[in-house]
Amino acid sequence: MEPIFLTPYFRPKIWGGRKLKTIFNYDIPDGQIGEAWVISGYKNDASTVASGQLKGQSLRTVYHEHPELFGQPKGEEFPLLVKFLDANDNLSVQVHPDDDYAHKVEHDRGKTESWYVLQADPGSYLIYGHKAKTRAELAQMIKKGEWDNLLRKVPVKAGDFFYVPAGTIHALTKGIMVIETQQSSDVTYRLYDYDRVDDQTGQKRELHTQKSIDVTTVPHVDPELDVKTTTEQDAVIKTLVAPPVSPHFYLWQIDLNGKWAATLNSHPYLLVTIIDGAGTLTADSQTYEISKGTNLIIPNQLKDFTFTGKMKIVISAPGNDE
């Protein structure tokens, strides 16, 4: 058995840039590319297996046809989505529904997500949360366009981590690059878009004001994270979020300088992205070269594996509800 290496799926965005080429050397399409869906089984936006016996197949197809690779999951759809975001301009201010609302209204999964900040220009900030005390006050401030009074701006720098539960008003702003780990969903309600006009249509992009008001958590409360740091061999492992704080996924950031022999433990599989550096992955007596921008899945059959080199790695696993 071998790791499942993946080729990203790229998405153009009005706010995108070219850093996915310059930073990760991805062969991105022309234009403003905002997102690389590097580990995705979502509908038609799935990543593609890059090598091995499954080469050329979408992760969505592999998940459906080879459940043994994922520990015989109970869910019908691949539960997580990992992507890089290059914010060359401000993203729209948005909010995502939880599972109950999304199932009922959109016939899709809800969207809780997280950001690990890779780069941030000096003075960068995120929009994260709001200042309204009641839903009526939230609706009134939105109606009046009181964005400066409503939206919380949080300074940000490389290495920061933000957990963004469904119901949280949020937005990346210009000059920030993140790796985002989220539920596998694309249900987004756009609350405010700076009155921008889409070059393709010549129209302002659609807003979803009432749905945004419906699903926003009021009042906003920052999640209480319990970030823990441990050392295993030559790896410093930071647990960014895990159940019960995040029922949907576990998330770790690893700084490796040497060798780290690891196991799946109780997880059915792992999603792995190299965010900096280079080295090797050894599994089932085979050794693979990996470097910044490499994305892969450790399948269920590879219980033991070893990373060697000097690297920064982000690893996630499905939560207890998947």
C-alpha cells in the first residue's frame, strides 16, 4: 500500500493573485487564482490522484469505490477539505450555516473551518466576529450598512491560528495567505462585498443578507481553544483544535527537524500538507520525496510511517462525527 498523493484543483477568484505559483510552484491557470483545493473530494471540484495505481482518478471516486482505504467510513462523502487561499484583495464578508440549516435549506453539509496563517503583510487584519448584541441589532446594523461599527477586526501575523465555527462572520483581507481546513462544503452566504463589480458579468456579486442574519451566532463568542504543544522524537507537534471543541476535525501543525516515526493511532486516515521545507516520507518499505506544496493522504492500511527532513507540516483527521 502507498500514500495517496494528490494534484490540486484551482479556482479563479475576483480577489485572487499569483502566489500559488510563486510560493508553491503550482502550475496554475492564467488570471486571478484565489484557491488551490489541495485535498478535496467535493463534487466536481475534487483533487486528482497524482501517482500509483489510482492515478488520474478523483478523490471523490476513490472515496466511493475504495472505502477500505478510509477505514470503511459511515459517511457517503469525503468529510474534509484542505485548501490554500491567496488573498490578493479583500474577500467578501461572509458566514456559513451549520449542518442542520445547510441540510434543510441547501441539501448540503454545513461549513466549520479554520485558518493557519502562512503569510501576512505588515498591518494585516482579519474580520472575525461582530459586535451586535441581538439578532435585531445585527439586522439593523446590516440594513444601515454600519460595517465599521459592526465588524470585528483582528490583527494577524504568520503562524496565527483561527478556528471559525459555522455562524461566525469572517473574511480574509488583502495580503494574507492561509491553509484552510474545513468541512467539505461550499455553502457560503455573502453579507458584504465592498460594492465590487464582477469583471465577467459587469454586475455586483449576489448577497445573501437574510440567510446570513438567520445563521449568524448572536452575540459573537470567541471559541475557547486548548492549543497544546508536545515533542515526539525530532518533531514539535502543536494540536491546534480537536474534539470536543471541533466535532468535525482534528488539526495539528508539526515542525520537524530530523526524524519522526508516527502511527495512525485511532484515526482512520490522515490528510497531510507540507507547508515549508522538504524531506522524505517512508511507508511500507518505500520512500517518497516530499516538499513544500506536497499533499497526500495516509490511508488506513499504512499504520506506521516516518517523516524525515526539515519541514513544516499540517495534518488533519476526520472528527468523531464523521
